Amino acid sequence: MNTVDTVVHLVYLACATCFVLGLHLMNAPATARRGNQLSAAGMATAVAATVVVLARQHRITAVAVVVLLVGVLGGAIAGLVTARTVKMTAMPQLVSLFNAVGGGAAALVALGDAVERSDVPAALPLRTTTTIVLDLFIGGLTFSGSLVASGKLAGKVPGRPVVVAGGRGLVVLLGLSAAAVAALFLTGHGGIAALSGVTIAALAVGVLATLPIGGADMPVVISLLNACTGTAVAMAGFVLGSTVLIIAGALVGAAGAILTKLMADAMNRSITAIVAGGYGTGDEQTGGPATAAHGTVRETTVDDAAVQLAYAGKVVIVPGYGLAAAQAQHEVVALAQALSERGVEVSYGIHPVAGRMPGHMNVLLAEANAPYTQLKDLDEINPEFARTDVVLVVGANDVTNPAARRPGNPVSGMPILDVDKAKSIIVVKRSLGHGYAGIDNELYTDPKTAMLFADAKVGLQALITGLHAYA
């Protein structure tokens, strides 16, 4: 190994360190931006180092330079435009699209390498052929599955579970067929035709496996597909013999897997049950107040709610998907700021699955410049509800349902925000319509709860106006 090779390996090691440190910094909202920047710098440096290696090996031709420039410029422009124009409420489907791009790119790397070596398939080591097959299957499944998930989140595919007749049996059959064709390729037969069969089966499995999964499980599905993307990238690293790519993919895969487990626990559902599908009804909205099946609902007015908030000592705001759907993040932060200016202690109680992807509520509130110190997760905020004067629930449903503490219903055992332990609760919601679990929220009939029936944005704007009246 000469000096240049040693330097390149040290640079790759530094890049891997940047990935690890960047991932660690993403644990907290206050340092997440720095973590992203550090990881991006590490990846840019790794790409530059790879270009140096290819140049020294005389593997960069004029055609390759043109292709690389087109790819880099096209991707950079598309990424920049998307990042600048995407609405924060559309971030979940964008993340799914990024998952699709990552999985698809990894699969193309494996396929391209296989095509390049197609004249000597029998001479390829088993380690290489195995990772090629795994990369194609995982990458293909991630690509199609992420596209379906993005379509569900964007409303282009029904958010409710879409059950295909015989779909589960077909998934098993496709999986077995992919395994059989993969075995053929691993023994040095079939060549590109065999790999094409694996890819087609993977694409079909991704579609058939994602369609039956309902909207309630989308946060977990996004996280699971993100883990698959990382795994596919790691497999691509093995195919290319790139240590830094293996490390980057393994980190994403491991982080996604851990997050998937945490999200599933937050919903009190097993990952197996989520993958099996059939839970959640999509994002259907019902107009106007409804009647609770059990108990009496107490309705309040904007003025009464504003008075409660104005003279409270401590207020906790609980955002949910209704806030995201109404794009009311700026209004809720403005209300919190107005309360803080009156000397009210304000914080946000954020449930892990309150939005449509992991961290959705944190992203929305950060985009509206909510102070990071006010954002508190479930474990941190739950002990505070007992000393809270008013909890303002905005568009959250199942994650606040006290029925979760009792057995025998769809949310039993689900960790919830203990908002019913506060002295008073105000719920801003368009109606008494059910959440994804399809059951009444017992919080709404609690004697301490007052319902303010309104669209989240309109209701919050009215509360801000009403609050200023008591300045």
C-alpha cells in the first residue's frame, strides 16, 4: 500500500467517523441540523476521495465524466429545488420518495456490476454473488414499497388498507420464486435473466406488501423501509468493495431498525402485525361535530377557551395529525409565544406516532421556530400533566385516549400522553370523528374536557385573537 492509498483509507475512516457523530447529533432537535451538516460533509468527502481513486486507476473516461456530471448536477438541482419548495406537511411522502431513490440506486449498482461481469458469472466469488442478489431483492422491494407508501401519504393511493385477493399467498409465492431463481444464479447459472427474475419478484412483493398497510401504520412503515434502504446500500458496498459505503448503509439500516422497534412499541403493535397490514382507515375527515356514543360532550367557545389559557400558570400543547393536515404549525407556535409573553409556562407534549413519520411533529414545530427546549417527548412530558393547568390538544386523537389503559380494545396497552391528568383540557378538533383505531376517544367525555369544534388553523387564529383581548 503506497502513501496515496494510505491517505485515502484514512480519509474514508474520517468520513465514517463523521457519519457516526452526525447520527449521534441527530438524537436531539437542537443539534440535528449540525448532525445533518456533518454527515453531508463526510459523504461529500467520501465521494471526492472515490473520484481520486478512480482517476489513479485510469477508470474515468470522457463518457464517464459526462455521465457523472449529468447525474451529480441533475441530482443536486432536483434535491435543492425539492428542499426549497416542499411543504413541511408533505415531508413524509418526500422521505418515502428518498427511500425509494436510495433503494433503487443500490439495486442498480448491483445490477450494473453483474452486467459488467456477466461474461464470467461462474468465476465470481460466492460473497459477491450473494450480496448482488440481496442488494437487488432488498433494493427492489424498497423501491416499489416506498413509492406505494409515498402515494398513500400523498393521497394518490387510498390511505386505507387495500387488500388484493390472494395477495399474501402471492407474496409468499413470489418470495419462494425469487429464492429459487437466486439459488440458480448463485450456482453460476441463469446470469442476467435470473437476476431480472429476482428484481421483478422484489418489485411485486414491495407493492403487494405495502398496499394492505393502513395509514395508522405509516410512521412505522417509513422507518422500516428506511432500514431496508440502508441495508441495500450496505449490500452495494460489499458488491463494490467500498468500506465507507458499507459503514454508511449499515448505520442507516441499524438506526432505521431501532427506530422501527421504538415506533412499534409506541403503538403497542408488533412489527409482524404491522407488516401483515389491515390497520388504519386513512385520512378520511368528517365534517361538523358528532355525537359521542357514550357520555356527554361539553362544548366551549373561543372566548371561554382564551380566558382559560390567559389565566393559566402552565399550559401543555399536544399537537396531532389534525394540526399537520391544517398546516397550522405557525399558528400554534404564535399562540404559544403569546402565552409565554403573558408569563405562562408553555411546553409541547409530542407522542412518537403523532404525525405521519417519525419526528413529524418536531419537524413541523421546528419549521415554525418553536424553541427546542419546549419540545418534550412522551416520557418527559407525562410526569408534568398532573401539575398542568390547561392542556390544549390540537388534532390529536388515539394518542390521548385513556381507553389505552384498559384491556379489550384496539388501543389497549398503547403508551399515551396522560392529558386527562391535567386540571383542564381543551380539544381543538373539527369533529368527534374517530382516529385510526376506529373507536371513541374517552377523553372527549371527561368532565374536565371542553371541545372547541374548528379547523386547527381557524381555531388557533381565533384563540390568538381572543387572547390578545385579555392583554
